[in-house]
Amino acid sequence: MSGKILLTLIWVGFVGYAFTLAPPNQPDTFELIKNLSTANVAGINPLIVALFNIMGFLPLAYACITFLDGRSQKIPAWLFTAASFGVGAFSLLPYLIFRKSNPTFTGQKNWFLKLMDSRITGGVIALGAIGLFLYGVTNGDWSNFVQQWKTDRFIHVMSLDFCLLCGLFPVLLQDDIKRRGLENSQAFRILSFLPFFGALMYLVLRPSTIEPSTSVSPEKVPA
């Protein structure tokens, strides 16, 4: 219960800060979003280009967990996950608040859940997100980014949203680790708490979710 209270406080604080204390919107914000969305990025700081696109990959990473986690939830995981592609942690935090602990998987995986559970899917997401990160870090103008972070609500809130999505991933991964029979694996627990890179590597290295009709022998579980 204390964890849900903390998540609620984070959500309320984030919403309140974003709409009251964050820097104001700039006149060209809509034009910037349109250009970023259509890959018309000439003249835009690569750090902002990378961050904007990473904010599409992170919800994909969450989707690899939430759709499996949502199988036994009373609330529709797909709805919060779909909304996260537009508003990030603003919609994922309520899901984390209202979901119940779910360390087992019920039923059988359909083609979509198999896709979300695939290491190949995790690898594509990891390569895309890490590639964008390296592109932004090596080509970006940091002084310009800091200036925009201080003056532009869109850049400011998007940056905080990125930090929140990276920091909240372990909340879901603890049950996901158990669903895969990895509760005794220290390596996967360390990965689950490593911001950004750890979560992406987890998606690449994790074994398949254990379905009720299958079993995993101890020697096949990664240490």
C-alpha cells in the first residue's frame, strides 16, 4: 500500500508541476512537434530529436511487459499503454497505481503476446533506443538543450517524462521476473534496477514467460 501511495504522490506531483510550475509553452511548440513527428528535423538539435523518438521506444518497452501483466488485471492495460505513446508517464502511472501484483501468467499466449514476449522484439527496441541515445549524446548541442529545458515546457516536461519512465520500469519488472522463473537470478534483478540500459537489456536477455502448461527445469533458468 505504501508503494501505491508513493506512486500516487509522484503522479499528482508530476501533473501539478507540468501544468503549473514548468516553464511556459513557446509559440513554436506546435510547429516543433509537427516537424519531429514528420521527421522534418533539419535545424533541430539532435538531442531533442533523439529524446522525442526515444519517447516512442520506451512505451514499446513497457508494452512488452504491460500486455502480459494485464492478462490478470481488472483494468485494461492496453488502454494505458496505448495512451503512453502520446503522454508517457502521465498514463502509465495510473496503471501502476491501480494494478495488482501479478507474478504468474494465466491462459495461453496469442500471436500478439508472443510478439511482445519475443527476444527479437526486445532486441529491435533496444537497438533503436540505444542507437538514438548515442546519436543524441554524440551529435547534440548540450548548451542549447539546457537553454530550451529552462524555457520550453514541451522540452522540459518531455525530459522529466523520460526520467520517470526509466525510473518506474522496476515496478513492473519485479512481477515479470517471477513470471519467468527468475526470482533467484541476481543478474536479472540488477538489470531491472539499472535505468534505461538495464531495462532494454532485460528485454533482450529474458527467457519466455512461463505458461501454465509448461515448466522450466532449474538448469535452464539463467543464473
